[in-house]
Amino acid sequence: MTAAPSEALLGRLAALLGPKGFTQDADVLAPWLTDWRGRYHGRASAMLSPASTEEVAAVVRLCAEEGAAIVPQGGNSGMVGGATPDASGAQLLLSTRRLNRVRSIDTEARIAVAEAGVILQNFHEAALAEGLRFPLTLGGKGSATIGGLVSTNAGGTQVLRHGTMRTLVAGIEAVLPDGSVFDGLAPLKKDNRGYDLRHLFCGAEGTLGIVTAASLHLIPTAEARATAWIGLGSPDEALGLLRALDAAIGSPLEGFEIVPQPCLDAVLRHIPQTRHPLGADQPWYALVELAGDAGDELGARLETALGAAHARGLIADAVIARSERESEDFWRLRDSISEAERAEGPAIQHDVSVPVAAMPRFIAENPARLAAAFPGIRALSFGHLGDGNIHHHVQPPAGVDGAAWLTEHGEDASRIVYKHVIELGGSISAEHGIGQMKRDVFAALDSPARLAVLRGVKVGLDPKGLFNPGKLLG
């Protein structure tokens, strides 16, 4: 158990951080005490907003002396309650949003050093100003921060080609639970000094250290892109199309998303200024993007490959974006699904992964498993077919009180989903993390060996359990 901070500690923190870095004002705190989905609500003794790594370290040392718990938070755009304090009011919320500098961009090495509070969209713009690109994006790029993306090992829509955040991290700076600073920002390609501490903090959800900065790999700006919205009959056909495009086009294939018609319907209902890209509805859609050099003739190559796929019966219809604006319109349809689904009403969102070849099977079989246990239940799947990440949303039966139904049956329905995922050799968390939403099911269903190792690392680095208690491992 951690202790509530004393008035003496709160006074020392206020003196250290000043009025810009310390607040107990309820109105200022309120937006940061509820997660993005509105599922988890907490309280905090104060919100701390240090403006430098040195201030983070000083805060942690003071809290460690007294045994006060800290909940790190970036943009508060997470999906599993990983940055929300508990209801006790005893925890301190530590915001990294004032750590918002891009410290450097080395255009020759293609390495940037960005602090934890840098917003992803701002980082994209900083890289583009230097003729480079950071190849990770997601729907929440306007609020998600670098520290949060590292701490959840975020994925997004370009993992097919460029990997998750862990792949893009070249170095880490983090404050440890005793207040010491791990300076691992040097982007070493070879470093055999034992365990890879850089990667240890990726996906740790703030339970091992507070990430204050990261060295990140950049790539040349894509001089050309080709984007297509494709209608097809099933996830099996989508997988066939993915294999065909990979064989015909290869490395320029950067994104491959699948969307069912009901998800598109929800976006068109709830998101202003969106339109159907095709003339008629199809059961499923694929959103495909190629990126490369100006001389790659990507549009022509994509058109040829889609023509061959149509001749094989893999697709029913397709449209290739004629402009950057149209490409962005296609991606807006995909990126707005979570917002539209939230507007549709209560649902359980599952962020899971299975081997790519098993994704169509899961999408086809899991709704039947759910319906057998809960007649009338509805399930929709969409996501990153190229990397096996499925966003699987389960909705209560029509005509019932959705919130009440989820309270009574949601956990049992989720277990059906997660057991199926594990049967197929998958993961109950693909890119959003464990947080508090999946903590208990993680402990119950995952490998005892994996859990034992994770708990050993946690106890070794944070023996008092001061960093983000109640998340990931409890």
C-alpha cells in the first residue's frame, strides 16, 4: 500500500514546481481524472506538471521519501484506463505535457530527440519541416504524446512496413522510482551491456519509469503516395488481396486496413463532412496505401495490381484517390471509427492480435461464439489486417439497457473473446496496453511464466510499488 501525500510533501512539491507546475484546483484537475472513453474516473491529491527531466527526478525523489504514489499521464488519450488515478484521492497525477520540446533533429543520421510531452502531430510537423517523416500515426495524433506512445508501445496504421513504437525508438531517457535518471538516449546500433533497458520501458505503461524523452528514427519524406478504397466480400478476400499486393508491389505497401459496412455506416451517420467513396455498399472494404519516391509510379502500379485482383475475383470495386485531399478523406473514414462507434452507444472495445493468417477465421467465428452465449449480441471487427491487429467491438442486444447489460455481462463476453484469441496464438492487447481494463483478465489467462517475469522486473525496479499502481500487473 502507498501512503497519501502529507501536507508537508504537497507544500514541498508546490514550492519546487511553482504555480505552473502544481495545482489542486478541482476545475483544472477534472478533465484529466477521466479516461478518453469515459469509463474510468479517479481522484488525485494534486496534479504535478514538471517542465524538465531534472524537475521530474526531484518530484520522484520527494515522493519516494514519503512513499507517495505517482500516476504518469501524457495526452490522456489511452484506451484502457492506464493513465487514470484510482478513486482514493491519495495518488499524485504527474503530467508530462510541459516536457514539450523537440530537442534536436539530426537530418543526416535521421534521428530526433523529443521530450515526452511532445504531441505526435506536432512532432510530425517538426520532422516534415526538415524533409523527414516519423512513420507512426494514429487517429489520436492531435492529443497523443511521445511519452505515452512509448509507454504503451503504440502501433497505428503503418506497422505493416515500419513496425511499432518499440521499433522506432533508438534511445530512452527515463526517471526511475528512486529518482535517479536513466540516460539511454544515445542511438547505439550495437550495445551488449546486458538487458536492453531501452526496450524495457516501451510498453511498461509507466510502471517501471517515467519516460521523459526518446531518440526516434525518422525516414525520408514520402515524395509520392497512392491510396485506394476497395470494396470486397469478406476478410478472406481481403487477406488474398493483401498477399497479392505484397507480391506485386512489395515494400511501398505501407498500410492495409479493413472496415466492415456497419462501421462505415456509423462514420457516415456521426462524423460531419464524410462521404461514401464507392457508388454502392459492399460487405467489407480495404483501405490500402503505398508510399515511396516520385519516380515509383505508385498510382499506376496500384491500378495494375487492383485490376489483376479484380480479374481473380478478389475485389468487387475500387477507387484510387486523385489528390492528397481525397487520400486524407479516405483515412478520415478509417480514423473516425472509434469516435463514431462511441456515438452509437455502449460497447466493449477489444484491441487484440492474432497471426495475420488467422485474422479472417477469428472475425468469422467469434461473433457466433458470442451469440451462442448471449443471443442477440452484435460484434464488429475492423483494423490492421497487415499486422493481425483486430479492433473487435461487442455491442449489447438491441432493445436492452446497454450500460446495464455491459455491467452484468460485459466481463463474461470479453472472456469469450480473449480465450478465442489465446487459442489462436494471439495477444489480448495489440497496441493499447493492459492498463486497468485488462489487468485482471491478463493475470487470469496469460502465461504464468510471462507474468512471473513481469512481476519480477516490477519488484526489482519499483519495490514500493510507487509508479502507476493498479495498472498492468496490479
